[in-house]
Amino acid sequence: MHELALADAVIKAALRAADEAGMDRIDKLVVKVGELQQIEKDLFEFSLTSVLPTQDERIADAEFEVTEERVRFGCKACGHEYAKDEAALDGGGDADEAIHFIPELSHAFARCPSCGSPDFEILAGRGITLERIEGSSADDG
Ligand SMILES: [Zn+2]
């Protein structure tokens, strides 16, 4: 039920954003899912499209777009930013597989391609973000 909880959080964030923007109706939601986020995407999209819109009439007819956010690392030693593909990996292909399936392991394998430091932070590609909402208010016309 992990996906359902995440979808629920996205819907709540969207409704809050709609309140702040003065929208009475949400037509479209764009959701970014990080490459490192452990999630069953089909189930997540199913939760968004089928289950949750019934919870609030403002969002009942909304269209959902789910996009993937690529992971980006930031080197703490030299400040260089790099994608997973660019990281110098210990162990080659096996390490890449390990990172894909067990994101926590990325610290054990990735190296900055610029200076070789293993000390990095994850700048993007983690978690689920409500990218934007599109909608309208009753005042619009
Ligand atoms: Zn570096």
C-alpha cells in the first residue's frame, strides 16, 4: 500500500497548491518520480488515476502525467554535478545494477568523475515531487 500512500500525499499537495493559487478546479497534475524512488509505477499511476480523484470533486476530472526524474549527484569535495551514468563506478556493470535496485548502496560504489571522491550528496532523483498543477478558478470566465 506504499504507492497508495504516496499517491494520497501527492493529491493532498495538489489540493493545497490549488488552495494557494485560488483554483477551484484542477485539470492536470504533473508528478515527477525520482529514478531512485522505490515504487511500482503502474500501481502508483493506477492509484492516482482511479482511486484518489473520487476523494475531492475539485480533482475528480484531472489528468495525470507522471515523468521520471533522473538522478543527479553533487560532489562534496569539488562541487561537480554528475548523472548516474557519468559516475565512475567501482565494479562496473554489477555496481550499476546494485544502485538501481538498492539505492542506499550508491554510496558504496559511486565516485566523482572529476576528482574521484566518493563523498557526494543526491541532488535529484529521489522521492516524488508535485511538479505543477494546471487548473482554473470560478472567476476565470
Ligand atoms: Zn569531485
